[in-house]
Amino acid sequence: MADREDGINRRHALECMIWAGTGVLWTVAGGVPKSMGLLGDAQAAETSASALTFLQISDSHVGFEKPANPNALGTLQEAIDKVGALPSRPSFMIHTGDITHLSRASEFDNADQVIGKAKLDMHYVPGEHDVIDEDRGKAYLDRYGKNAKGAGWYSFDQAGVHFIGLVNVLDLKAGGLGNLGDEQLAWLEDDVRGKSSSTPIVVFAHVPLWLVYDKWGWGTDDGARALGLLKRFGSVTVLNGHIHQIVQKVEGNMTFHTARSTAFPQPEPGAAPSPGPMLVPAEKLRTMLGLSNVTIASGQRPLAIVDSTLAQM
Amino acid sequence: MDAILSRRGVCGLLLTLPLLAPARAEEEAAHIMIDNFVFTPPELNVKTGTKVSWKNEDDIPHTVMGKGGGFRSKPLDTGDEFSYVFAKAGRVDYFCTLHPHMVGSVIVAD
């Protein structure tokens, strides 16, 4: 990223976001979000008092025990340990879905127990693995949907930023991709109506809202309709999971970012016969799992995202 | 709905089985493999009354659901199987509700 005279300079921004965990570190600086890339030489950090920092973890797949990672609960625990070791406490954490592998009560219990150790306010959206209980999503909603609408979508405001959690893993159509549906899109339209276009927007959902790779279903059929409703805003950050790797792009005022999984990596689009769990040498696994840290500073400055792996620090 | 009906059908069948059994031909069976996020074969031709079973060989769960409803499996973890008897002639398209880009068809003929 280029240094910005009027904003946090590169070095300072990096320092603000240094940590070594397993998610995406998001720094929202009042305007266009920015990915900071990986940090090699982590140093102590001081976060500006006006900045809002939150974490993103994703795809913990608690219950997964196949060769690609025989202990997904263990690597989730490692990620949460990293959160606890952060020099400054994030305001909250979002989980972009696939908390569990098979929507079993015991998997949700284990995930809650481990994630709860971070002692952070949590904001969840479900992945397709979280809604395969007999009642197709009831187990998830009973736990995490108390303040949500419909299948679990909601919004909240923090530090002047409007956060929107969407659900795109239900009622999927044969041959299709992720799906939001008319009811949710109508709610979204209503949710942002009347909001000033200068309000920074952070929208998160499990499956990428933009088309990453159609052959593997990595996109959302009506994602463009949701993004269309957010087009007028000066800063829109789209955070997703599902694909177990970092993919980013910037398009106008919109920044797109997917987070790593805390459980197992998946291949790059088209790099393997299928998007199934990628088996890597044991010593390499933790370099492919991670989380993200996001900082939003006040004023028209970039939002910064730092992705860190479990192997760092 | 159809699944419930067919379950009732099976119950009814069980009650009358001793009478019907000698007259019935042996049930035909066919298999579809789920591997690398693909149904193989993607198109399967069977005779009416064939019991088709799907087995998941992937390290990720999948499901099998008829496109217009009709049948829906539970999530199939690695090694799990689901089967359904195709009682009517015609083409039945199905897909995985978790990964809907995974599609397949069973073509049933008398």
C-alpha cells in the first residue's frame, strides 16, 4: 500500500495492527478499507485511541477430524490463544460461519466454550455447515439468532460504522451459488435507507458475495443485488469466509476480503480437482490457517486489514 | 412429502410382504459415488423400481436432494450412504444442498 500523507502512514498503520493470530485484523479508518498484508517483523503496537479494531475468524469447522487437520478444535484454541495475547484488546469479533462441521449440538458447545475464552462480544453469521441440522438452521438460530431477523441476518452500529451480517447459505438452488433471497434483500434495502452515504459500511457473510470461482460455487447468486444496494456508500468493506484462503480485490469504493480458516486450507481456484480439504505437510498447516484483524480509525483514512497465521509469533 | 408417503408405502408393503414376496422380482440396485465434489456417474439410467444409493467418499459432508423435492438425504459424512427407490418413470434431477453446483440426474424407464 502507498503511504498516505493525510492518514496513518504505512509503518504506523502496520504497528497498529501487529499481532500474530489466526484471523483477519481489520482496521477501519473512516473510509476506504485497506489490506495491510502479512506482517513478518511483528513489533509491539499502540492503537490510536480513536480507532476501532475488531477481529474476524472463520471456518473453524469444529468436529472436523480428517487428515487435513485431525484436531480442528485444537487449532481454534490456538487462534483464541493468539487473541488473548494481543497487545490491545479488539472491540469485538465476528465469525463468518462454519463454526461447526456438522451442526451438532456438541460441536456448537465445544466451539462456544473455546471462543468464549476470548471474552469478546461475538457477532456470527452461519455457514452451510451450521445449518444442516434436522430443522435446517434451528440449532444455529437458537444459539446465535436472538437479535436477528429471518434466517439470522442483522445489523449494528459501532464507532460510527454500520455493520451488516447476512446469511447466504440457505435455500440454495440446484446448479446455483450462495443465496440471500428476496426477503433478506428487502430487509437490507430498508436497513440502509436514510443512512448517510458517508457512513462506512462493513458487510459480512459466509460465502463470498462476489464471484470468486463459479465452477466451485464460490459466489452468491444474488450477491450483486446486495452490493447494488450499498453502492452509494463511500466506503464498503465486504468480509467473507468459506474458501479457506485469502482473496482480495478493490472495486471503486468497495473492498472485498476473504479470511483464512482456523481448521484446514482449501486449494486455490481450479488448482485441484475439487475444493475439498487440502492435505499439507503437518509443519506447514499452521502457515495456512489464520485470522484477521481490522482497524477503523477516525476521519477519512483507510480501513486496514491484517491477516495473520497460526504459525506467526 | 413424497418421502413420508413412500415410508408409509413401505410400511404397507411390509404388512403384505408375505403375500407379495413370491410374485416380486428382486429389487434392482444401482450406485452413485460422491467424490471430489462430483456425482459419478452424473447421469444414471435405471429401470423403474431400482434402489439407487449414493455414497460419500469426500472428506466433506454432502447431501442429495431431488430438484423438485421428492427426496432429501441427511448430511452424509465420509463413508455415509443414502438410498432412494425410484418408483416412477421419468427424469429426476438432484443436487447437493450444501454445494449446489453439484448436480446429477437419474433417468428412470419402465
